[in-house]
Amino acid sequence: MQSHIPRLLAAAACVATLASCSGGSGPSTGTQVAFSVGTRGSTISHLQGALLSDTIGVGADTLVIDSVRMVLRDVRFKRVEDSGCPDDDGTHMSPSGWDGGDHGGEIENGHDGHFDACESFNAGPYLLDLPLGGGVQRTFAVTVDTGTYDQLRVKLHAPSPDSADARDAAFLAAHPEFAGLSTRVFGSYKGTPFLFESRARGRQRIRLEPPIVVADTAASVDVTIRIDLSVWFKDAGGNLIDPSTASPGGVNENLVADNIRSSFHAFRDENHDCHNDHGSDDN
């Protein structure tokens, strides 16, 4: 089985020419929103992705996760006062991931000096090594117009080798093992090594509670995306399942893809401890 993969930070945020998707009402000053990713909270502030394993035990069964790599791309914030901000492709994550989405041609309307219903960035793909054992890993940043936002949307992405998107082509040239896949996990189940792969994809709609305020006076805003690995390989009764049965074509593929979808949370996290600064992690 592959040992710990070195922690990887993907390229810096790729923000292209920006255009408004809804009528603007005047210019605003942009503030950097810096994203981190984590899997569970830590009592140690500023712990930066220690090279650890996560052990999940249920009864006599034990699952050890040694490494998790996941592909994300594109960021979208929805303003509290607007019901707009339609999805770029009108899709959501399906269990198997093959939902007909990822059509490309997304509208970009991030830091464009307008108060848009949504702030959108065609950024990435980013290959994230999720930190195990607590703490967060810094990933990427975007510049967002001032406002109050109650929803974050980010795409769990399975790059296609047939895609005409130059960004996907460049990504797959560097990481061919992710062709058609969004997630890869190495670990052991009951002492037996496994490689889990998932093609689940789609835009994640993550509620921000309380809403995040981006103000002109802020030097930056820190947001953590927390992905709860403890729920991935469990059935409805809370029992562990063998991850090798959940890769493409496996009997538990759809179950685990649904679990991945439900594991995303996001919140303001200025001290980088993978906990909501406002005390509620259930968002």
C-alpha cells in the first residue's frame, strides 16, 4: 500500500477575466477570502496538516485512513439579500457522479466592482491533500466584493480526459491517476490495505451560518471547508463498510458518494482550528 503522500498545495488561485451575472449597483472594494481545508477540529491553533492517520472504530471493526486526495474547482458565494445565483450547469451531485454536469463555459463575476447576486470564480482544479489528525491546510484564495454571504458553492470535480477545458488537460498531464475521478483514499480496513476511488462530482451548496461578512475594512477573511471523513464509510446504521466495495462499480458506490456529499461544511475560521468561530459547527 502506498505510504503517506507528501502534502500538496495546488497552484495559487486562478481567477480569470470577471463579468457581472446580475445588474450591478456601484463599485465596491474587494477583500481576499483565504480558504483552508480540514477534516476535524483541533485544540492546537495553526496546526498545519500534520502527517497523521485517522482511525475510525465501530465495535470490533477498525478503519485506518492514511491519505485522502480530492479535486475541487470553482468557487461561488451567494449574497444573503438575493435569491439568484443560479448554478452554472443546473446540476447537483448525483450518487455516482455522472450527472451530465461540468459543461464548462461558466460565468465568472467575482471581484468586478459590482454588487452581484453571486460572486463566482473559475479557479482550479485544485488537488487537495486533506489533513488528518486535526488542524487545517491552507489551499487557495480569491478576492471577493464586499457583502454578506449565506452560501458557498464549490465543485467536487472529476476531470475528464475528453474535456476541451485547457485547465483539466493541464491538471491531468500532472495527475493522470485522477482521470474521471474526484477522490482517492489509501488506508486499511480490518488490517487489509485498500485503495478507494470515487467519481462523485457536482456543485456542493454549503450553508454559511452565521453568514460571512466581507467588509472593506478587513485585510482578509479566513474560511475553512471541513470535510467529515468519519461519515464516509458507514451505512445508515452507523456500521463501517469495506471501502473496497465503494469504488466505481462497487455495491456501495452510491452510498459512499452520498456520504461524501453530506460531509461538507464551511465557516469562518480566523484561528485556523477547524471550528466555527461563532460556536456552531453544524452548518
